[in-house]
Amino acid sequence: MDEEKMRDTVRDLLSTGKVASVIGYEKGELGQGARPCIITSPDDADRLILTPMCKHNLTVYLTLEPPTDPEKKKVALIVKGCDARALIQVLQERGVERDDLVILGVPCTGMIEPDKLYQEVIEDDILEISEDGDTFIIKTRDGEQTLKKEDVLFDECLTCTYPTPLMADVMLGEPVEPRGGEASDPTEGMSAEERWAFWSDKFSKCIRCFACRQACPLCFCEVCAGDSLKPNWVKRSVNLSENTMWHFIRAFHHAGRCAECGACERACPVGIPLMTLNKRMAREAEDIFGYSSGTDPEAKPLLGSFKTDDEEDFIQ
Amino acid sequence: MAEDDFEPKIVAFLCNWCSYAGADLTGTSRIQYPPSVRVVRVMCSGRINPLLVLHALQQGADGVLISGCHPGDCHYIQGNYFARRRMNLITRLLEYVGIDSGRVQMSWVSASEGPKFADVIKKVTEDVRKLGPNEQFVREV
Amino acid sequence: MDAVLKKDRLDELITKLGYEVIAPVRKGTTVSFETVSKASDIAWDYANSVVPPKKIFFPQTEELFAFDGKTIAERTPETIKRMVLGIRPCDARSFAILDPLFTKDFKDPYYIRRRENTVLVGLACAIPGRNCFCTSLGAGPFDTTGLDLLLVDMGDRFLVRSVTEKGKTLLTENEELFEEATDEAGTADEIRERAESAIKRTVDVSGLPEKLKTLFDHPVWEDMAQTCLGCYNCTYLCPTCHCFDIQDEVRGRKGRRIRVWDSCSNPEYTLHGSGYNPRPGRKNRMRNRILHKYQYYPDNFGVIACVGCGRCASNCPVGLSIVEELSTLGGI
């Protein structure tokens, strides 16, 4: 990832007025390394960074609130491979207009999971992180430490299939080959009782903070089914029944739409393995219908289309 | 735990033009079928929001049946094709989380298939009876 | 009054008291306050739980009464005796901050009854968390506000310091399980000094409530809330956030009335029936949250509604830092 090129591009876009704002990353305060940042002045371009700690999916800011700006100012945003996939899916669903965006694509070799890193290095001692092939070189106050990428990357990144953004106006780096491989599933080989025991245990922990929903670029219904009062799908009480309903709603609504970026699982404060559930639905969409979300902005949505010979093995 | 004398409560969403008419024919033909089913008539199986299926289970239904016109014969041309995709995915979601997808079934019953409707209900009732009462994520109130 | 409790006698104490014991339990990577039956279930080496122990006195979902079309069955507030064992000083202090709210104009029977029947046994912090800033709010890793007893972990034993009469009574009524303190107090002081100096995050809140009165219309709120996602993490995980909603859950003629946590981050919180929302954007809602905790609450109850536990900052999905926000506001 080319940080200098990113800053130059951003400075140019803002000073020429091609965009009104840029959504990027800045240095974080709290053991998270980087955090999202929205700037409007070219002088702030130097605030933006591009490091292996830039884990957030910035596409969420395009759909977070219904558009209130009648002038619809243009926005530039930085997207990694998975973020671009979410963006393409949002475009497919007409959540944003392509013409309102300048896409700065970042081919990505993986993002560091902060907790994994802070097991090895004290957070406050880190001065700089650089990459060297399959390792990260962490410069600290005491010297240098080399860590294998596979030990500190997010699980999602270790099995990434779309590291290079499939859509970009400017590419801030060289294309990256997918790592490939299957994500591990803790419920593999479990019986139905064991599955229910596993998932009901996880759903019981949910506090319905909706961080998963708010962090997800693809959750942008005007009235979320989890909030809806007419009809009232999910009551306000927090217990296994309502939590299960909430997670079912979310998993089903993301079948064939989820970009598998992992933002939901990262946002969850109580550690529910949301990606395991979402990835399973994504695999079902691929296996049954041959549909991969977020790859073609002109494709028809999975559940908004059909084939007359769709599989019906589930009908006995 | 399955109890053989437990009478399952099945919520059946039947499309107005085919399945509901077929069920009606079953009745007028005096063909017997288990009293487990509670029918909800909808205009088309494509109207079924998958959340309705989950809602039925959450409210205590032991099983849910969605029945529509045969593919290619939908009164509204395409509705059952959409329904088919949705039901495929919802049954897989339930299965993955450990809720036996035998509880949620789909069938194609046309307006002239009186006996078939009875067979479908018999089958669904037996399948759900074996699975036992639904206790997994039933609502508290 | 100081005493020593050998760790291997803790089970005896739990059994003798017969209280329900709630303590930090580690499940996977997260720690939460759960009912325990033996001392070995307790995670003594935790920084802090994700969900704060306010859920013990103020549960996320609480049934007030149930009805069936003929009768109303009111839930009597509980009177069982409880011990919260291993709560951090910041969390105990949060109860001292919440008490005036739940006892002022309307005496909340549910909160009060639980609170009266619970003894709080705290665990002093030897290693503060990354985002702790309790010392900036007049608290600290060995603060005793809100506690009945304070434990200091000394390896194979605890130094036990009584704070309130309730705590002292617990010691004297069970004195056969405790030993005399010898030189533990000195070691405890060293631990305290190390812990206090290890707290990296500080913010000056003197004069902040007054300052905030002048900042309602300031443009700073726009920038501050720009990247906020609008989830409810900060409010639900905050030990002093206490907003709630009361809902009826009805089916036919049967139902119940419940109290549930609510969050001012939720746009629905202020949504009028007409569809108008006086707090339409994240900027309005974030401003409200900060003003409530750092201006309105001190105005009403004389204390800032924050204990410096840092949970809001640690768990914010986009890395927003309350310490940074308070510094910015104080510096305007």
C-alpha cells in the first residue's frame, strides 16, 4: 500500500474541488492503531495513513444515514479488497450512485488483529509497522521485532478471496494474489444438538447493541427489521428467543449480499462468531445458486432474481 | 424429545389460487387428514416473507408448511420462483444453527390435487411429530 | 480494619455465608459477571468485564408485572442475599453515582432492594487496563467508594480492608476464617503506587461541567460525531449509563410489562409519534450523551456520571476516545 501516493491523490482531489470530502484512516488513540477519519481540507491529507492496522470497512459511511444533502457532494473513499466488494454490492442495490464517488483502491495483503499483535508487543512501544514478504517488522522503542503475518492477521484475511479491489478509480498499489483456502468452522462435524448448544450459547451473550448492524455497509434498510414496530419481529426484551430471531434476520438478510469483510464480528463487544454464520450463508449462495456477492455492479441481487430450474432438493 | 401422542401444531401458508383451492378440494372430497394444520391463506407463495416462517416458529408452531403453485404455473407467473429461493436458504440457515429443517417444508399443490394435499399434511405432521415439540427459541410470552 | 484471607479458605467463606455469589468469570476471550458456586470459577486476573456489573442491580430485561386477562401478578423485588466478589473499584463507584438517581424522586424498589441485600467486595487493580482513566475522576485502582470490603491480591492470600459497617460486620461475624494482617499493608501500598503510575490516560475535568454549559451550539460536535456508527456499545457498556424503556409484551390477553435498557444513541429514543425527531443526527445524540454525563448529571446530583473505566473507548468499533473528546472540549 502506497501511503504517499494516497496522500498526494487525496490532496489533489480536495484542492481541485473534485470531491468535497475524503473518507480514510487516521492514527488511532487506543490500541486500535488506526481509525476512520473524514476530512474536507487538502491540508489534512497528511493526517491520513495507510498501514496494516487499517481494518475498518469505510463503505459503511456511504450508507450510514439516509442522504440529507440535496446537493449530493462527491465523496472519495479508500477501499481495500473486501471493502470494495461491499461497495460493489451496495452499488448493485442502488444504495449509492457511482457518479457520486471517487474510489481509491488499496490492494491488501491482510490487516493485523490488534489483540493478536498486543500479545507479542506492548502497544505503547510501537513506533512503526512495515511489511517484508510474509512477515511484519515492528519497530519499537527497544528495537525491532519480526512477526509472521499468519500469526497476527485477522482470520478473515488469512482466507481472503478478493484482496485487490474489483473497482477503483485510482489503485494505490500493485495487485495482490488471493491467499485462498477455506475458513475453519468451529461447528464442523457437530450434530444438530451440538450445533444448537453452540449457537444458543453464543446468542445468549448478545446484548443487542447493534454494533454488528451499524458497522456493516450492507445494513442500510431505512427501518431495520430489528427495530420495526409494525410488524414487530423482534421484541425489546433481551433473551435467547429474541436474540436468536435477531441473528436469524441478519444472517438471512445477508445471504448472497455479505461481502465477508468481518466488520460485524470485529464490532461485536461480546465475541459472537458472526462471520462463521455469514460465511456459511455466503457459501450456500455460491454452492446452490453460483452467486458471489459484490463482484458485478450490474448483476441482479440473489433473492431478487431466479432461474426456472433452480435447485429444489430441499422439497421432499 | 419425541412423544408419539403429541399433536404438532403446523402453520400452513397456502397460496390462494392453487394450494388453498387444492386443500379445499381435499375437504369437499371428504379425504381425512391430521388436524394438526392451521391454514393461513395468502395470495401467492411469493408473498411469504421468510421472517414469517421464523416468527411462526418463535410463537410456538412446531412446524411450518409453505405451499404454492407448481413452478411454471404460478398465477402471478413468477412468485413461486422467488419463494423457492427464499425457502431453500431459510431451511439451510435453520439446519446450520441446529434447528431441524424438517420443521419447515415446502410443497407444490395445485387446485386439482386434493389427495396430494392430504398426503403432504400427513407427511409434514409425521415428520414434525418425530421431531417433538418445538422448544428451541420459543418466545417467553 | 485490615485482615488477611488465605485464598484456599474462600470456598469456606462462600459456603458459610450462603449468599449468591456473583464474580467475574472468563468464557472464551470475554469476562462477564456470573453466579459462581466455587472460588475456582473466578477469574482473578481480569482487567475488567465487557458488560459492567450494573446488570446485577439493573438487569437488561426486568419484569415488573405479569397479567393474564384476570389478574395482575406483581413481581416482588428480590430479597435474597448476594455478594459481588471481585468487582473493580471503578464499577463499585458507579453504584455510588447511580444510587441518588434510583432513590431520588421515585424510589426504585427493584434497584434498592437488590442493592440493600448485596455486599460489594472489591478487587484492587494491580495492573490497570489500557484505557483506564479513573484517576482523572477522583477515583483510582484502590478507591473504596461504593465498596463494603476491598481485597488486594497478594498471591496466595488477600489483604482484606473493611470500608463500611456492613463490611466490618462481615469480617467480625466470620473472624475464624480470617487472619491478622502483618506486613501486607506495606506491600499493598507498593502495588497501589505502581498501579496508579501505570495509568497512562489522563484528562483534566476540573471546570468541565461549567465549560460544557457554553458549548451547546459549538461546531465541535459535528466533527466529533463524524465517524460515530451510532451503535449502542458505549451506552450499554457504561457502568453509569442508566436510560431505560418500559414496554408491554402482550399476546392475546396475557402479557407482561418489562423494563429494558435503552440507548440515547438510538434515533428511536427521541422519535416522536408524529415522525419528528428532535435529535435527528449522530451529532445531536453524541452531544446529548456527553452533556448528560458531564454537565446535566453533575447539575442534578453533584457528581460526574463517569468512573473512567474506559469501556466505551475500548469497545468503540471506530476507535472514538472519550478521553480525547473531553480534552478537546475542555480545551476550547
